[in-house]
Amino acid sequence: MLGRLVSFVVVSLLLTGGAHAQGKTELQWFAQSAFKLTTPGGKVIMIDPWLTGNPKTPPELKDLDKLGKIDLILVTHAHEDHLGDAVAIAKKNHATIWGPLGMNQSLATLGLMPLDQVPRMNKSGTIEPFPGVKITQVHAEHSSELLLKDPVTGKDTTYVGGEPVGYIIQLENGFKIYDMGDTGLFGDMKMIGEYYKPDLLLIPIGGHFVMDPKDAAFATKLVNPKMAFPMHYGTNPYLTGTPAEYKAAMGQTPIQIVDMNPGDKKTF
């Protein structure tokens, strides 16, 4: 009788723990704009997966075979530090890459990806790749050239990369993430915030190619999320903005600033 009682308690604890874990969102940062997002339902989404060439990604995280099963890949634009290892990861996992329409069309036309793994969508389009998970493309103020080596000449060649995008990612439990991608300031950030009401904002702060900390603080207040995570800084000499400068520019605010180092994981 005692043995049965112990077994019942153990099984109950395991089930309770599993149910609790299922209600959490896990985000792992690989530096720059690269993230591994595990949804409450257990689906794994890679975002802007620039890993092997990223100088700030911890060496132990650059082995693509150790990422585990990847269900879907989101790319905000075609620049190398965002498209990164997306093609290699997609081929290893037979995963779909969602990104700017022009970028996906070029990847298919150039024979780098099968057409069924680079489907088409555009800004304001929404997909539901898994039950309860909805992903919408929104505007970003940037560029999106696709630069590749010409297989015949060996020279760098520029191809159509479409227009840059951001993403609203709504998860199974209703938690919403607004990944801005690379962007400069634009007034409709306020509209995006009011319409989608994101819980977590992933915002670039490095400057030069994207918003600097002062711009990013202004943008954060336009969007008005519950939490904000500063990204896209420190990987090249131009991206000089720092989280400390961003926090200072934010001043006194109810918005929680999320602190993470490359490789760190956080649950929400």
C-alpha cells in the first residue's frame, strides 16, 4: 500500500511539473539578433540564426548539430548577420524558413532551398504554423540585400532580398513577442504597440545600421511593452550602443528591461 502511495505521489508530481513547464516560454539568446524560442507547447523556433559566424556567440553554441530539433525558422531580412545559418539549419531539420517574400523567392530561384521550405508571405500576413501559435509580419525600416558568392565566378553578388520585416509572435498561452528585426525609428511603432499589445519587445540598440540607445528608448515608449530586451550591439565596431546606455535613456519606467548575456536562457 505504501509503495502504491509513493508511486502515485511521484507520478502526480511529474505530471504537475510537466503541466507547469508547458505553460512557460523559453528564450535563449545567441548574441546579435539570434534567438532560440521554445513555445509553451514545446515547438522550437529559431530567429535570425547567425551563429557560426557570430563573434559573440559562445563557441559551444556554434555546433548546429547540437541545437536539437528546430521546427521553424524566422528571418527578418536577408543580411548575413540575420539570414546567417538559416539554410543549413532548415536542411538539417527539414524546417520551413519564413522571411521577406523577395528573400525566399531568391533562395528558391537560386536553388539554395526547395520551394516548399521557403513559402511566401508579406507584411500584415499571419500564419498559424502550430496550433495556438500565430506569427504576423510587420513593418521594419531597414534594407534587405541578399549577398552571396556567385558559384561560377566566385565573386560576391547581390540578389533580391525583399523588404525587411519585424514579427509579432503570439504563443499558445497568449504571450506576445514583438521582434523588431533591424530597424530605424518610424511613427507606426506606436500603432503596432497599441494594436498587438506585445508582452516582450526585442529591440536593436547598436546604432549606425539600426537605432542607437536613445532612439531605441523612444521607440520602446512608443510600443509600451511589459518587458524589453536590447539586442543587435557589440558584434562589429559600428554597433557601439550598450544596454547601460539604453537603460539610462529609458530613465524611470514601469517597463522591465531584460538582462541577458549571449548563451543565457530566460523563461517567461
